[in-house]
Amino acid sequence: MNNHNRILLKNVSKIFPAPSGTVTALQDISVEIKENEFFCIVGPSGCGKTTLLRILAGLSEASAGSITIATTQKDRPVNSMVFQEQSIFPWMTVLDNVGYGLRMRGIPKKERDQIAKRYIEMIGLTRFTNSYPSQLSGGMKQRVSVARAFANDPEILLMDEPFAALDEQNRIILQEELLRIWETTQKTTVFITHSLDEAICLSDRILIMTANPGTVKEIITVDLPRPRDIIAIRTTAEYNQIFQTVWSMLREEVLKRNE
């Protein structure tokens, strides 16, 4: 992990209008996310995790505070986002879906097909290159979404619970595929999840958010070696210690939300 900051959030707040006045979704969030870092966010339901990610993506504006994203190449998009539900186009083949962002950037067809095929191979769908989404399982469709995000070569990758709708078997497979691609690209990634196990298996650091209004409760370093075998690390004492630390902090916030 590089020590240079890629994303800097300073006193970020978000306030929404409500029938009875206003609702504060996020309050004074200050975080530094490093270049090449895999950064996970966990917190109770309704704490503003997705709101924070949408602000980072430019899909929503902060009510207060500042966000700085260090960019290195003007010809690259600032971010690509992978949503919880797969969002690929049903009328496009796998090849055209993965290459869609490149097409929007004006990359010539021959070059974008070469790039798309490389990422299709990385996600293990080469024999489905010319297939349509209707011919794919849910897990395969989400693989296509992940490949499209990486293929577009953004400055940062934003992922909003991308594996939440999958069964456990497909979730593990997708986690392994994501880690393998991430190890190759070292893309700065901000990843939201409700799964503590997923956060520990994937991340360099975990931001634990408080119950509404969402703010920073703690940031935990995941000091586990890479590359990771996500099955093997679950059996280690280090994994269990991190899990207990994160859960004890998160449990406090879940109980507060339920009061």
C-alpha cells in the first residue's frame, strides 16, 4: 500500500429535508484513504454508508465539508461504481458490457475488445464472451459488473455491497476473483459491506461507522498478509482477534440504533 493519500474527506456532512424538518445522515466525517488501499466501510443499517459512497461517486453532494480525490491521468475516469444489484445491459453481450465504459471514452473497438477480453479472462468467463445476460447466472452477471468497472481503469473503484444478493458459494468465488484482480491492478477501492467476514478478508483497513447520524467510530487496520487465501485466513488467531475487535465496536452501534 502506498503512503500517498488518494482520497481525503474533511468534516463531510449530509443533511436531508424531512417532513418534520431535517435528517442528518452523515456528520463530520474525516478520513484519509491511501493510494492502492482496499478500504472497507461497515456500520449499522441506516448509518449513511451508501450516502457516503454516492457522495464519493459524485452522485450526491455533501451538505458541508470537502472531498479531495487525487487524480494522476486526465484521460481516465475518476471513479467506477459497482452496485448491489447487477447493472449490466441485457441487450449487450458480455464483451460489449465489459467494454462499455471504454466505448464511452472513445477507445477504438479493437483496443477496447482486447482490454475487455483480458478482464473477462480474469473473471473466468472467456467461454461466455459472446453470451447475453439472459444466458448467465446471477453470480456471473455480477462478475461482468466487476470486470466492467476494472476495465474502465478508473482512479478509484467504489463498490456498494456488490455480493450481498449472492448465495454463500458464489459470494466466496466472487471475493476470490475480486482479490485476484485487485492484487494485479492495486486499484484504490472503497467497499461497503454488512459482512464483517468479507471486510476482514478483503481490506487493508475497516472504517466502523456509528449509528445515525453516521460518523467515524473507529478505523481498524487489518494486518493480514497478502496475497490472501480467504478460506485459510479464517482459521487464524489474527483473523479471530480482528473479528472480535470489529464486532464489539459495531455491536454497540447496532444496539444504539435499536434503542
